Amino acid sequence: MKLYPIIMAGGSGTRFWPLSRQARPKQFLPLATKRPLIVDTLHRLPPLCRARDAFVVCGKAHAATVRKLVPEVPRTQVLVEPVARNTAPAIGLAALHVAHKDPSGILVVLPSDHHIADTAGFRQALSAAAALAAEGMLATLGITPTRPETGYGYIHLGAPLGDRGRSHAFRVQRFVEKPDHDRARAYLQSGDYLWNAGIFVMRADTVLTQIARFLPRLHAVLETLRPTIGTRAYNATLAREFPHAEPTSIDYGVMEQAEGIACIPGDFGWSDVGSFAALPEVRDVDTHGNVASPRDVLVDCHGCVVVGDKRPIAAVGLTNVVIVDAGDTLLVVPRERAQEVRAVVETLSRRGESRLL
């Protein structure tokens, strides 16, 4: 049973502007540790998975940065999409490449921009999911919810499947879209729902069979690509055919329709690091709940997030405020409205200020 990490690195990360730009999206930023998120994603996997067995799926604009940040991944395993088509085509493309090497190889599909605090517990959950995948199931990791979160999709657990190693396994009854607050609170109270973190473990041949069943256009694209892998015709065929794939997520396109879905619940300090407001979840805070570097000066500030690229930041008398200094741009926003930073990006885009994007 050989595992192949599939790192999804196609996101734009507009909620982390002004640190995040088109050429340097969220996954390339050191938001949780001193290393970029994508580097942490790869380095937390050994000894369960080897870096040289990993594939990274990204767009053309980011391929050079990916190769620089994770040189352990062979250049031929940085899969460059000619256009963005969401997660189902990206995973299908990766599955095709893994199947070319190892038809029964197991894909470990991971977002490139999440943080895991308990890496040993994470690997244990992945190992249990891989055991399910080896049995021909499509497996996912679900995160034990800690609050009635409306920003995540949910996994409704079904009947137990017994233990896999030291982890409990369950059938998935259904995937649920992002709920309103009352429904999210009911999910939390029931104990039968987990957060959907977008982490999937499945055999290459199994997921390709499911794509053939539920996503015929994508299947046709992959079948056209299949004989060109490793040949000079591959790049031209990819550029011509990939745009014809359905632009859909793996959740909607496959997981919500397929049978034989299994879930391993996890409680390993997961965070999607969704905005600057989430940094206190993944960084050290001072006695007043502030996130700041030692060079910053905060006087009578509480619950603030202060991030600077180049110079010290000073603040006095602020509560629950985010301050981000990117050198050429300064952002100040209440923590509870940090998700709205994307509106600034949209405004700058309408103005044509591309140098700030």
C-alpha cells in the first residue's frame, strides 16, 4: 500500500491581502509558522508519505514558486493546470498520473494552505483512512467541531465501520453544504456531524472509476490525456483538452453522489487559517490575546492581530483590530470583519490598480 500525497495549490487567498498577492497567494505565506503553509503541508507527512512521491497541482503563474519552495517534489510531479477548473479536474489529473505509475496507489489529497498542530495524530488519521481506501472505499477526514461554524461544509456520519488501527471509522451518510447558524448549532449539539476539511484518501483507480460514472466530460478529457503521459504530446494535449473538463468540486461532482464513502473523525488541531482573524488559533498570543512580533509595540491593546513585513508597528488602546503592513500597503480592519478584505481586492481590481494585486 503506497501513498502519494496530492497537494492542491491552486488557491488565490484574497482574504490575506495585502500580504497575499496574485503572484504570492496564501499557501506561499508563513502564516502559522516561519515556513510557508505549502512547505508545512509537505513536511508534516513523513514517515507516512515520502516527499518524492508527492504531486502538487497548481496554475501556470505559481509553478516556478512551487518548484522553488518544495524542491523535494520531482519537477515532473508538479502538475500545471492550463486553466483553473476546481478540485475535481485537479484531483482527476493527479489520479491519472498516479495510476500511470501505480494503478492501486493511494492518493492523499491535501489542501496546501491549512495548519495542523498535532502532526502525529494527523498521520494516524491518514493511515486509518488509507486502510479504508485500500479496501476500495473513498475516505475522508472529518474535523470534530468546536463551535457552530457557518463557513464550513459538514459531514453527516452514518453507521460505524469499526476500528482502523487506533481510529474509529464511520460510513458517510451525506455531505452538507454550509449551514445557517441555527442549523450549525444543531449539528454541533447532535454529535453526528463533522467539519469537512477537504482531505480525501482514495485509490487512484477507484476515484477514476467514480469520475467516469459521474463526470463524463472530465472522464473523456482524462482518457484523451492518458496515452500521452510521459510523451512529448502531453503538454499540447493538456492545453487543448483540460479546459473542456467540468469546473466542479470533488465534493459536489463525486463525493455527494458516490456510494461507499467512509470517514475518520479527527481532532488534531486543524485550522483552515481562513483569515487574519484566525491567526490567534495558530500563533502564540501574549497575555492580552494579541498576535504580534517582538519588535512591535502594543500599549493597552487586547485581542489584536498585528502583522508586518518590513518595519515595527505601534498601536495604542485598540481592541480586536487587525493591522497588516505589507510595505506598499496598510490594512486596518476590525477582527470580526477580516473576511471582508476580499472586497478591497475587488475594488482595486475595478480601479485597474494591478500593481497592488
